[in-house]
Amino acid sequence: MTMHSKALPGPDDITRRELPNGIVILVRENHHAPSVVIAGSVEAGALFEPVELNGLASFTASMLMRGTQTRDFATIYELLEGNGASLSIGSGHHTVGFSGKSLAEDLPMLLDLLSDALRRPAFPPEYVERLRGQTITGLKVHEQDTRYTASRLFRELVYPGEHPYSRSTDGTIDTVSAITRDHLIDFHRRYFGPCGMVITVVGAVQTEEAIRLVDAYFGDWVQPDQPVPPELPPVPPIGTVRQQILTMAGKSQNDLVMGGPGPSRFAEDWQAANLANSILGVFGMYGRIGAVVREQNGMAYYSFSRLDGGLGPGPWRVVAGVDPANVFRAIDVIQGEIRRLVSEPVSADELADNKANFIGRLPLQLESNEGVAGSILSMERYNLGLDYLRRYADLVSALTVDDVLAAARHYLNPDVYALAVAGPELPALS
């Protein structure tokens, strides 16, 4: 199969339909297996929650499958398990996402459950308290995790305090403790609605039947007061080194996170930045960072870079788990690799290898209905067009050494960055 083959999803086999209430449905048939997958989102993420109730969106989303006005918790999961199906709902900064899978013949059941959960949750009090306890326990565990702590500190250094990205969607012990059942009910009433909802259906189902079923379970959903998502606050550039080192007793490893804000998925140089990130710390056992920090110098248990482009400017950072004696040396080496990326063109071989990796792994991502549904959902979310997957190889192939260099220079600076370190006390610099 070539990247231009009609075997890849495209405009001729993906149907897009918008219901009168604003729900967008995307369907692709695949009759090679008897299953069907759904994936989608509702615009009710953490952007809407007040700072003092951080974690409210996540708490609300996690309660949706714990009982509705027509089904209790046990009934929901007996129905899913009895039919060999699955359905999950969770929240991010921008949206509440959902995914599910069943036999094609059970798609009506799956959509019925999803509609019930999204539209008619009951927020049973006993499950509110049970989930609160589980969440707080998880947060207490996170507080003792050096990697989680370093990531939290890094977010606070990179993003202004009023920016949603400065906070975890999980909330804190104090904010989760403050959330009441009434807060959950009110958040759901205010922000859940059909406008902006997207649902993809992929599998052994006829397109028009899939659309008819979604319309049957969601077409009468109205929420006239549903607000549009708020604009993200601006993220000022990092003008100087921002650093925080937190000593955590009883730990043997320091975790460090180093970097700054990166591009959103809508940025013109997103794909070039993504390729630059692959070269820096992903490809072939974590790219240049992994080769130099871990393999050549043996200074880290793991070391890689990550770029989180999404609806807003996610972070671009290097992450490493390091012995306390090697922290400052590792930072110097990481700085050196960032400096090399922003000052020297990557080699033709590096560029070609990473391009081949990007292009070659796409068919693997599309081997399952889940992979296809996720790709179609991303195409809709980021306005990529239904022909994006068929254009993808050409888009990647067109990237040049200069494109990669310009993107790296745009977002990375070896002398100006945010650095968070969490773990045992560090030895004094000699």
C-alpha cells in the first residue's frame, strides 16, 4: 500500500454530516471485522472550571458512567460486559472525550449508553464520595512521585497562573476536597451540550445507518445556553531562565523537565517542529538526547523530548530521570544538544530517516478501527481536511533542513528556558 492509495481513509470513504443541533458525525465503513468503534468529544473541558475548583471538569466527566437517571452503576457495566463492549469518558483541558467499542450489532446499545451518560447523569452521592476518595488518594501518590512533581512545577514555570495549562486537569487535594455534588450538577448543566460535539463511527456498519442511530440518540439534544469555549490567555515568551528545584526526602532519583511553550497544532510550522522534536529526542531510542545523555554518558535512566501541540500552545520539553550526582552535567549536555539543533542544520541522513519513520508508521496507526477513528477525529478537530491522510506523505516529504532549523529556533533557546527538578538534595556545584 502506498501513501497515495485509496486504502487510506479519504473524502471518498469518510462521510461527514452535521445535525441541526451542531453535532458533527464522521463515518467510515470497514466490513473486514464485525466490530465498530466510536470516538469523539464534547466541548466541556477544564477551560470552563474556576481556579478554586480545579479538577471539576475531570471529576464531572469521571462521574458520568457511575449512574444515570435510568441506569445505576451496576446496570451500566453489566450491560457492557455482557455484550463484550467497552465505553469510557474522560476530560482534558479543552474537551471531554469518549471512546467505545462493540460488535456492530450492538452499536444501538453503545450509543444509548453514551447518550444516557452524557445527557442524563445522576451523580449518585455515594459514588461522588467514592470517586473523591480515589482521586485524593491518587493525588497523594502523585505528590510522592518525582516525575509527576517535576512536570507540575514545569507547567507552573512556563504558563501564567491564570492559564489553564498551568494546572493539572486532575486538580489538587484542596480543590477536589472543595467540589460538591451541586458543583458537579451545575457544571454539567451549564457546559454539556451538542454544539461542538464530534463523534466518529468506524467499522462494520452502513454509513446512513450509523448517522441515523446517532441522530436517534442525540438529535433531540438541545442546550440553548451552552457557551462557546473561552479564549486561551496569551503565553508570554520566557525572557530569562526560570528554575525551581524541589527537594523530596527519601528519593533516590531526580527527575528534570526543561523547555518552554511550543506550537499549537494550528501553527504553520507545527509539522517542522514535530520533525525537529523527533530528531532531538524521539527517533531511534530517543534521538540525540537519548544517544548523548543516556547511551554515551550514562547519566540518565531515561531521557527524551516531547512536543504536545494541540488546540493551544502545549509545551516542548526534555524530560530525564537522573542520579543526583549527574543532574547538572545532564542539564549541560541537554543544553548542548538544544544549542546544536538551533544553530546547525540537521544532516540529510537524519532528516531522511525521520521523514521515513513518520511516513512509514502511518499505515500501522491505521490498521485498527481505533486508529482510524482517532485519526479522523484529529482531522476534524484541527481542520486538516478529509484528504489529510492522503496528503500526509507529501507534506512530510516537502519539509526541508531549513524548515526544521527555523522551527527549532522559533521555539527553543538553550540559554532561556524553564527548568524544574524534583528529587533528593543535589550536591553543591564545585
